[in-house]
Amino acid sequence: MNYTKKMRGLIFLLVIIVSAASGYGQTPTPGKKQEKSILYINATVHIGDGTKFLEGAVGFDNGLISYVGTTTEVRRNLYEEVIDVEGMHIYPGFIAPNSTLGLQEIGSVRATRDQREIGDINPHIRSLTAFQTESDITTTVRTNGILIAQITPRGSFVGGQSSVVHFDGWNWEDALIRESDGVHVYWPRMYERDHTGKLLSLKERGLYKKRVESLEGYLNQAKAYQNRANEEDVDLR
């Protein structure tokens, strides 16, 4: 009888632990669109350049920051809701540049790696369409203050186009801040390590010049295409 009670207790405890872990691991639901203006007062507000307001205030309207300053100077009547957060600190969100957040989930599982495409020259590839808003990794970094990232495709030569997104959206369209902010070129290495001798040395790579010439040729072709006279499309049917 005692054994049965102990087993029931252990099973009940196990169910609670599993349920709690499962709930903790869920991706947060994106926030609703701001319906009214909000003002936080009496907080320690960190600007990001070393400046801080000990009795600071931050206001939001239509999803955008409308005020950053002191509590004594803000016009509270302009906001529909005023929240006193005395004793708390408000920091600006961090931006992660040149990142694969949302493009790669598990490095050892090929199906979850969307940060790199096949081929050396992929200027047309957009990392944005591969961005996963339900990624467990982006959820983790959000708790550490990273709210925006420049998601960048990897590659061996011309990787593709990076995009700037935030981590609070249902899909990549919702998360979009800037669609294409640049094309990333991975410059070939000029030297490589030589382990033939006892001392570690560097030697020039034999393919370096060839790779640079290939890149120059590609850029010249792109420039020539851009400068060509406008031609009407011909229907070959």
C-alpha cells in the first residue's frame, strides 16, 4: 500500500516537472498592437551612451518611443496610461549584427540550417524568407535584451543579402524592419597555416589570386549589365 502511494506521488511529481518544463520552453506569443499611449515613470533609464536618468520616464505611442527624459519634465496628460515603475531599470534593446539567429537552430541537424545555400555566387539569395520567428534560440536571446538582428547568409564567396528583423512577429513579414541592407562577400583568405615544419608558419594560398580574379570578373559583369542600354523585352514565343 505504501509502495503504491509512493509511486503515485512520484508519477504526480514527474508530471508536474514535465509540464513546467514544457510550458517554459514555449515560444512567447507576439505582443498585440499598442492600443493606447503608455508612460513609465520613476525608473532608472539608461540611454545607451553612458547617460542615465535616475528618475526617468519613457513614453510609447503607436508602438514607437515618443519620450525619453525625466519624470518631472514629461507631460503626463499626453498619455492614456501612466505606470509607476520605481526601483526598476529600463535599457535600450541590443542589436545583433552579422548574425544567423533564426536561420540556424541545431548545428548538427542539416534540416535546421538555412544560413547557407549551395554554390559560391548567390547575390540573389535573401536570408529574410528563411527566418524562423518561432525559433527557440531567438526566444533565449530576447530574455538577455537582444531584440533586433541583422540576419546574414553565410557562404564561401558571395553569400547573399542580409535583412534586419525584430523578434516579436508571427512570421517574417511581421518581423521585417529592412528587407535588404547589403550583399555579403566573403573575401578569400590570402594565407593558410603550414604545419609541415616544427614551427607554425603562413604560406600564400595558391587559389587566392584565382579567386580574386573570379570576383573581379563577376563584379565587372554586374557593372556592365547595370550600364547597358535599356532594351525592350522580346517575346520569344
